[in-house]
Amino acid sequence: MLENDRSRSATHQSYAVLRDRILNGELPGGTKIVEEKIASELGFSRTPIRESIRKLEYEGLIINKRVVKPTEKDLRNNFQMRILLEGYAAQCAASFLREQDLQALYECVEIGRKGTNEEIMDANERFHEIIVRASNNAVMIDTIDRMQSLIYLFRKTVVLNQRPHLIDEHEQIYEAIKARNGEKAADLMKSHLQADLDFCLHIIG
């Protein structure tokens, strides 16, 4: 039992380190992931490293033993899926979101106006997470969860390059959900994500 606990801990730690290095750019897109080298650096055996790599492959951050380098097609595919799913989630949120979650949504908007870049990143993620989970659709939630790592990479582009009207759009979505106007909330969410996509394409273009 103790050995299993140590193995799980090593897998969790190595996964967290690798994921952070990829997301913060320390391991840029295209970097080859070598199990032996990482195991030596982190002081773990190759088994937890291999399991960590599998998890990161599942999340789309590693492909063929290399750090993913998202293409324009990846960007479009990611946002097209989000537009479909999160538009529906926003419509559901207008019907089902509880008052305390509405308050949390509003707090995300406020942080978006006043916070540091890191705080805005966290608030942006939380804003969308609250709405997605309001769908009460386990398959949808799981699909978005598996996309979170790539979403984070694109979210960095949007926040750090200060996309115009980003927080205004969040506030409009919040107001539509608060007014229990599902159709408007869905339309606003779709337009919001399309604007994110257009901005990212402009930046990488």
C-alpha cells in the first residue's frame, strides 16, 4: 500500500511539474520529451514519468513524445467545439444557475477589471467553468475538462495581449444569465468565443 502511495505521489508530482513547464513556456512547442532525462532531473523512476506523459498526451499537450505546437487548425477546432458546447451551457446557465454561482460569476467580472494578469487568467477560467458546470451535462463537462490545457494556452494569448472588450463581453453574458434570458446568453457566449478566436488568429498571423 505504501509503495502504491509513493508511486501515485511521484506520478502526480512529475505530471504537475511537466504540465507547468509546458504551460509557462519553459518547454516550448516542439520540444522532445525524453523519459530518461526527465526521470533523472526529477529524481523519479521512469514509470511515473511514463504515466505522466500519457496523461499529458490525453490532454493534448504532448503528441508523439513532443510538446504540442498548436497550429491554426488546432486553434479553429478548439474554438469551434467551445462555441458549440459553451453556447449551449450559457443557455442552460440562464435557467439553472444558482444565486451563489451568479455572485461568483459577477466576482469574476470584477476581478477581470481590476486584477493582475494572473488574477484575470484565473477569473477568466473560473467564469467559463461556472457556466459549463451549470449545464449539468457530465459528457460536456468532461469534454471541456480534457480541453483545458490547450484552452489555457489560447487564454494566455487573449489575456496577456489585452484583447479589447473581453471583460465587457463577460459582463454582458453575466447580465443575460442573471435576467434568465437563455437565448441571449447563448448568442453572447458564441460571439464572445468567436471574438477570442479572431483575436488569436490575428496575433499568431
